Amino acid sequence: MTAYFDRKSAGRMRQRRRQKGKLKTILVLIIFSAILAVGSYGYKQGIKRGIFDIKQVNVKGNRMADTAGITEIAGTLKDRVIWKAGYRETAARITKKYPAVKRAGFKVWPWGIVDIDITERKPLAELQHDCHLGIDADGAVFRTTLILPDSCQDRLPRLKTDGAGKEGVWRALRLIESAPWVENDWLFDPSDENDIRLWLPGGVAVHFGNGSFKKEWQKLGEVLENLKNENLTAAEIDLRFNGQAVIKGQALVQRQASGFPGN
């Protein structure tokens, strides 16, 4: 069988294929341009009609910070486009006005609703000079009136800040944080940053030094238990010595008068 190759026919076929490819490309470009044009028009109309605007702001999670005040700040978000409303700036305004607020998170819903989730600071102690001022583990001071209307009767210890430096306050906070339990009549004194003291009821001074607080809490528990069992009191307990505690001013507990002879 004899076969013939027609060079002119092959060239015409290649040309037709190129023309079809160009037509397809042009058609795709026309369709894509039409989609962009429709999308752009729809976006502009949506912006114009406020379809993408924030319509409602909800505040939750706050107890110490005033809901009305936070809502007032967050009210500036309304009528702004969802994706460019300035959430960081709003959160910064909230935390600046309300020190009790540690963080303000935003949940944005596509139908124009924004939920503000408030995370508040947890008071670690109350300040000695004002029992409605709390301080958290980061050293932030904030008013606790709304959450603790009678703060002095709660189980928050007190912290003396008069005459104390930043390092002393920081170590005192670490001491409180490491405590197995605390009482509201305990007073922590960081006036000497190298010797954080705890004043127990009755004026008993406990010296903790400036570190290894968990071990020293354990020693203090053993000392208090021993004093209780022996019916003794102490004026001063020094825990700064390695492996031991020094007790000063030790004395028998005075018993109350009774009807028995000899009392």
C-alpha cells in the first residue's frame, strides 16, 4: 500500500487548530471578564446598601467591667464593613478604659453580627490600702467593686504596696501564687525584695526570703501544725534557712479563765 503526505493539508490543519485555541482563550477571557464585572457591580451595590455592614454587637463574659461602657465603645463598629471594622483598635480602647479586662475577642458572623467575648483578670490579692482594688498575677491593678462588693470578707489575702518596688511586688505575687491556700486576714509584705514577709493574725511575721517558695510553704505548714499540737504561739518564723525553720518568741498559749481551781 502506498501512502502520500500532503504538506499543504497538514499546514491547514495546524492553522485551524491554532484558530480554535485562540477562540477558546478569547471566550474564556470574555466569560471571566463578565464574571468580574458582575461581581464588582454586586460588591459596590452591597457596600452601598449596607449588606456587608455590622448591624449588631453583643457583649458577654464580663463581670467587673461595665457592660454599658463596653457596648458604647463597641458601638463604633456598627455600620462599618465587616472585614475592615478595626477590631484591634476597639479591643485596645476597651482594655485601656477597663483595666479589669485582660482580653477582648471578636467573633464575626457573615450576617452582620459581632460577638465580643471579654476575658477578665483574676484577682490574686487585694491591696491593703483599698480592699476594692485587686491585683492579678501579672501585676495589673484594677477595681473589683462589681464582682466583689464586699471584697474584704472574701478569701483574698492582702498585699502591702507602700514602700515596695516592682521586684518585691513581683516576688510577693509569686509567693501568693504558690500558696496551697490563702486567707483574707493574711498580709503579704514585699517592702524588702530579698525577704518577702507574711504577717499572720496576731502579728506573727513569717520570713520567706526571695525564692523556693513551695518548699518554704511546706516548712511553714509543718511549723504551724507543731505549734498547734504543742499549744504554743510564736512571734516570728524564719524560713530562709535551708532545711529548717527558726522560731522566735515561742510561748505557751494562755488559756481562758474557767471555774476550775488554780485558774
